[in-house]
Amino acid sequence: MRICHDQFEIRTQGKGTYEITGEIQEKIDKNGVRSGTVTIFIQHTSCSLIVMENADPTARKDLEEFFERLVPEDSDYFMHTAEGGDDSTSHIRMVLTRTSETVPIIDGKMQLGTWQGIFLFEHRRAPHRRKVCVTTIGQ
Amino acid sequence: MRICHDQFEIRTQGKGTYEITGEIQEKIDKNGVRSGTVTIFIQHTSCSLIVMENADPTARKDLEEFFERLVPEDSDYFMHTAEGGDDSTSHIRMVLTRTSETVPIIDGKMQLGTWQGIFLFEHRRAPHRRKVCVTTIGQ
Amino acid sequence: MRICHDQFEIRTQGKGTYEITGEIQEKIDKNGVRSGTVTIFIQHTSCSLIVMENADPTARKDLEEFFERLVPEDSDYFMHTAEGGDDSTSHIRMVLTRTSETVPIIDGKMQLGTWQGIFLFEHRRAPHRRKVCVTTIGQ
């Protein structure tokens, strides 16, 4: 049993979902863990982590539109607006989604279902560099 | 320290919450892990995982009704509708809830609180077979 | 590789967010785990766990107000009201947020981002004693 810590950076170009399944599997391949778990952890409070359907891009478009309507930028009660209209909305959308996920690894592969992909969900309008931690535990 | 991977299937009969606490504890019992963690992972994008009050069924009825209203099937902006009115709503409700949870195990038992149960939350109208991964790490 | 189970209690004084980052790091320090993961697990169904911006208190005020509006106490379809108007809303807000999170530990420290804090999100009006489980796996 051993623990491997890795990290990678993803550059986002505004709001939207960015698939990171390949980057995570690459870290597992590099470490050579055959049986265990991988924990993905996002080190930010204005973007988040989701597992999502990765076949039809319209599924993600609908998801993004849903969040625009659920947590609208122009909410009149927002006080935390120092960084703009997407400041409080970013944190709230992050809380409504996820910061960490743990996925089983068997035979060196993440045990994702057929339609599951792992995505970084960017909630900021401006481009950002986002750090993703990948921790594998196993043998 | 060792890792055990298990899986079980649950047949759902339309939208709703299905308790799976017993099935998960059975896998832990079978593996004989006394101290460690269990990670539950759902391999689907149109159902999800929740921890929920498991004593009074009306608590879950209210939760289900809340999600029907929060993510209504007839939203006019949905583009991802190939599989019906419950297609995009299923993915969005899944993202708003959870795909994995990790629970401590002490003395061979999941350390759930008095009122906590673990449920699969089915977001599809039609019956489905759902796969749940159960990974225990411990000794 | 070893597993350490700890628990602490936090007394809440009504609805709101209560930072517990320090209490969690204390348990890691006590156990002496230098490299691994920590899983935080909340043993309740009417409060929840969130990672949130911990610098500007107005960010959390906006979040709390958002949840008051998203899941209002006076919803006319609620059936689960035995414990008051905050009964069903507590469970629903819990499901929309989180019960467990897993965070990497490197050099004995949780790998949180600059602005990330870990909070217990209390959904009940009355004061409560809340139990938080802290499980570290590592070496």
C-alpha cells in the first residue's frame, strides 16, 4: 500500500465545463497503482468538480444554463461583489456542486461508468489557471 | 492494510430514493474490515448518491418534490432531450447531489449518525439496473 | 500506512456557517500523519459540510441568504414538519451540499487552497451539538 500525490494545472477560458478525465488517468498510469482509490481535490472556491455525462455536449450546455438561472449574477441581495458580478455566484455554484470525489481503481483504471467523465466546472468569466490535486492510495 | 472492491446492482422502479445502507454494510461484513473507510461510488450520470434522514418517509417525499420543482422537466431551454423530458433533468439533479461518499468504519460498522441512511436517488422515470461500487480500505 | 479515527464536537448557535478547519488540522497534527488523506464526515442530516471562501464574511452571508431563498421554510408542499418549519429545509439543504470531503495531506498539512476553509453548515434555528468524524489514512 502506498500513497502518491500529484497535481496538474488546467487553464480555463471563462465559464464552462472542462473535461479532466484524461489528465487524472495519466497520473494513475504514471504511478502504477493497479488497485486502490483516487481522490481528486480542487484547490479553489470559485470553480468546482463534477462528474457529468461526457458524450453529448448539449447535456453540459443545459447544465451550464441551469446554473446561470439558479444562481443569477444580478441578485440584488449580494454583498460580496468586490471582484464583480460573478464573485458570489462562483462560490455558491461551487458549494452546490463538489470539491472532492473519490473513485475506485481496478486493474489500473478508474471505474467510471460508460457515460461518466470528470470535469472542472469554471464559474468565473475571466481565464484562470486552476490546480487539481490527484491522490492515489493503493498497490 | 488492504483494499477490497465490491459491486452490487439495484433495480429501480422509477424516480425516487432507494435505501442501500444494508447492502453496503453487508459488503463490509463480508470483507471483514474492522477499521478503515468505505467509499461508495455510483457508476451513472442519471441517478445519484445521497445521505438522508431514514426514519420518516415524508422527509424523502419532500426532498423528491423539491427536486421536481427546482429542476422541472418542461424547461424550455433544454436541448438535451433525446431520451425524453427526464434526460437533462436527470444529469442536473445528479450534479446537484453526489456521486461518491466516504464513510469511516470502526469496529466493522459504518459510523453513520442515528438518522442517517445512504440512498440511491433515481432520476429516471423508467425502471433501471444501477451499479454501485463499494471500496473498503482498512484492516 | 495507518488509519486514525478521531471525532470532535461543535456547538452551533442557530443557522449559519462555522469554520472547523483548525479543529481538523489539530487532529492531523496529533496523529502525526505526514502524507495521506483526511476524510471529514458529518454524522447528521440537518447540518452539512462545505468548503468555502474563508476570507471575506460577506461571501458566507450571501451563501446563507441564497439557501434561505432556494429552500424557503414556508413551502406549502412540505409534509415533514413535525420538528418545525426548519425540518424539511434542513434535510434538503444538507442534500444540496455535502456530508463528506476527502482532502490530501502533504508534509502534515491539509492541501487547501489559499482561500479555502472547511465549514459546518448548520440548518437548524436552535442550538445543537454536532459531531464531526475525522479519519486520516497515511504514514
